[in-house]
Amino acid sequence: MKVDPVLTEIISNRLYQIGREGGLVLQRCAVSPSVVDARDLGFNIADSSGRTIVYSVWMPRHGTTLGYMLKSCMERFEGDVRPGDMYLVNDPHSGALHILDLAVIAPVHYDGELIAWVGNATHHVDVGAMSPGRAPLATDWHQEGIIFKPTRIVEDGRIRDDIFNLFLDNVRMPRYQSLDLKAQISANFAASQKIIELVKRYGVEAFKETVESSIELGEQQARERIELLQKGEYHEITYLDYDKLYKMECTLTIDEDGLHFDFDGTDPEAKTFINCAVPCAVANLHNILACQLFPDLSVNAGTWRMVEVSIPDGTIISCNPPAPCSGASTITGWRVQGITLALLTKALRSSPRSRYSMAEWGWGFTDVQWTGIDQHGRWYSLRGDMSLHGGGGRAEVDGIDVANIAGSTNTSTPSIESYEDRYPVLYLARGISPDSGGAGQYRGGCSGYWSRCLYGVDSAKDLTFYIGRDVQSRGVFGGHDGTPSRIVLKRGTDIMRRLHQGVPLYEELEGSEELLPQRPSGLDRVISAGDVIMVRGMGGAGYGPPELRSEELVRTDLTDGLISPERALEIYGVKVD
């Protein structure tokens, strides 16, 4: 049976919309800010053989890791995939971005036949590690929390209380996480039902034909796009800083077979939590390709037939148990994004799509985590804002101010009120850091900053760590580097007196200032009422020589407060009255 191409398009678009609706159910039923406000989630639809047909329309990299996790479920439950079942996964070596990203995968049956799969993933605030959330002190992955290789959590349409309670018994914030996990299950039920309704309306054969044509189209479109790039080899080396400098190296070969990324030369796996497993590395590479090379195309399993990734075993981006890897997603994963973007920019610059070439975006992860007992007598764990990085300058336009990371589409920063409603903190400021973007013909985007203090409680434990203090975003084609990340703790300020007496908060705070180390020494640092944490993200890098920037753009930046008069004169030669 050959289905009408118009009908194929109708079914394909409906599947895309179902993927979006599944994510909306998750977002609206969950309660944690990372899901509800930040939209840190993914939702996929695959065919019966596990080929992705709807790649996450939320955070793209979840699209690839959900594909890995689905294959792990199919292998573990081969011959025992039943209607009404769902599987829980967070094992990085089974496909999770990192251990804090829990996925729920569900088969979809119609008249007893397995016709599709749906799955979603989202970040959970805790998985019972040696310290809340990520475990920066871990030296072994068993210290990083409870690990679920594919495990049946829903059976015959009902939640398995033994597995559900096992999870809640091992996490520190079950009052939030129980609702987040139920939201994930609900999202799968909703999407599965919509797929069944779609198949009832148009028939199984029409659905299967749509799957085949969609995947063929994905491969064809990717091949045509890659053919626009200059054939040859492109090479990059980049670094990340934590307890020491780690090297990541990659060669991109472009030929008639597509794209081949070879990470030979990358440093061996670390003894700290910065490592990632292969699925996380590939997912972050795919994320950049989806956003920079294929932003207007249908991305699915066919697309990735044109992309080959080779990573030597036992490196910082292909670690093996028991190497710790709870920081994978936002550390080595983000650096894979950076090196992929740099390689693609070289290939794009001489292509008809040169306008998509760009400088490096801010990438360093800043994590300020406070834990303790709130004013209501409940245990809490609070991380910092999103990293508030600047976007890299682009071939025809400036970088985006306060843009997060290069491949983080559809995400946003939770509101200050959302944090203050749930946790015993008060935000003092959140804004844009002038002069933080790298100078260039098209400047890098400025980073953001924020500061907060405790409110309603006397103290909290602090486990702050960050990446990107010593290695900043790199400018291209004559553009300047962006500013690095920075976290400062100001002890013993007079903030409480000001709050009670109505003194303006924008005046300089009293107290001693300390630039915090990147790696925490332990769990013994205490934050007291009156201490203020101040965080700045990494600025985006500049594109092209600064001397080519128009005076009009410089003066606009001055008017908007994005650069200082001193920088305008020193870098761009523009004098202000």
C-alpha cells in the first residue's frame, strides 16, 4: 500500500504535535522549577523497532539519549514488552545524560500489536548521592546515587508501588520528586492515547508508511545539507578546567558519506565527577548539529545515518564504571557542544550557509547548592540559577545576551519568585554584566549575574562548584574571548540590617570578599544569614576583528548599558562626550 503524500504529511505533523503535547503534560503536572519553569525536559516518539521519528521538540539532546535508553529497554525486556507497561531508566551507560536525568519509556500497542514507543526525560533535584544533586566529591559512581538500569515501573497500566517507593526512599525531596515522576508517567499515557487515536483514524498501514517516508526524508535532507559544506578535514582542541585542565580533541572529516567526528587524542577519564558516558557525548554533539546545521529540517533517525562519531574507550567522554560521571551533562557534555560548534563553524564559513557560523558561546557550569532545614521545618536542597551565559557572536549579528548554552533550546530561567516561594532565600539582584561579551565585528553576548542570601533561616550548608573560571569562550576570525565565570562569597554583610531598616540594597555591601575555589573541599562550608553569594556567567566570544565594528553599533551598546565608555574607547576607538 502506497499512502497519499498529503496524508503522510498530515500524520507526520500530528506526530510532531503529539511530541510537543506530551512535553506540555509533563511540564504542567510536575512541580519542580527545573521542569515547570526551566523546561529541562525531552519527549520522543519512535517506531516499533526503536527508530526515532519525533526527535525531542524540547531540549534536543534528550532526543538522542532517549533513543539510547529506548534501545536499552528493548534489549533488557526482549520478548516481554507488554501493553500498559513503562520502564524507568537513569543509568548513564544505558543512555541517560547523567544520573539525575530520569527517563520513563512506554510501548504503544494497537489491537495487540506493538506499533510505537514514547518516552520522556527530565532533571530530578536528587537521586540519593553522597551529597544532594550532583556529587562533586565522588570518586566512584556508586557514591552518585541510586542507579536504574531499565526497570519496569508501570505494569498493566498501574504504577508498581515497590519500584516507585524504592525511588522515593532513596531521594531527599520526595514531596517534589514523587509528583515529577508521576507527571512523567502521565505524559506517556497522554501521548500513547493520542497515537492510538491517530492510528484508529488513518490506519496502521498509513502510520507505518509515514514512519518510513519520514526517516527517508530525514536522511535525504541531511545528505543535501552536508553536501553544501566544504569537503575535507577540520581539527580542534579545547580544554575544560576543574581540579586540573583536561584536553578534548576532535577531527571532523566531511566526505560523500557524511560527517565523521573522531575524538582521538582526548584525555583519559578523570578521577572526579566530570566524566561522561558515550551517550551523553553523542547527544551533545547531535544537539549542536540539530541547532546549527539542521535547524529547519526534520530531525529523526534518518538524519543521524549521515553522522558517525568515534570516541576512544576510557576517555573523559567515554568513561567506564566505576568512574564517577554525575557532572556529565553540564561539564564534559557542554564541552562536546563547544568543540562541535567550533568545527562546524570552520566548515560553514566557506559554504552558502556561512551566516550560521559563530564564535563560541559561554559554557562554564556554575552550581551554587545550599541545603538545610527551612522555616517550616522541612529539609530542602536549592541550586543556583541557570548559568546565564552569553551567546557567541555570529557571522552577521551579535551574540544573544544571557542565552544559557549553545544547544539549550526552549529552556528558560525560573523566576525569582518561584525560588523564593519554595526556598528560604532572598534574591538581591539579577541582571546583565556589561563588558562581559567578547569584542568583535559582531560582539559576543553579555552574560548575566545574580546574587542572593538566606532569608528566614540562620544557616545552610554550601556545596558550590563551577567550571570555566580559567578557560573562557574563544573568539573566532579575529574576535576576542568572552569573560570567564566567577563566583564570589561576601561574608558578614549588613544586608539584614538594610532589609529591616529599608536601606537601599543597591549600595555597596560591607563584608569580606572571597573568590570561591572551583572544586569544593568538603561538606563543611556553612552559609550564614548575612552572607551573600554573587555569581557571574561566562560571556560569549566575539566574531571578526573589533576594528570592523560599526560606530553605530558601539553607540547603541553604550546606550543600552552593554559596554562601558572605557571599553568603547579602548577596544573600538569610539569616544563619548
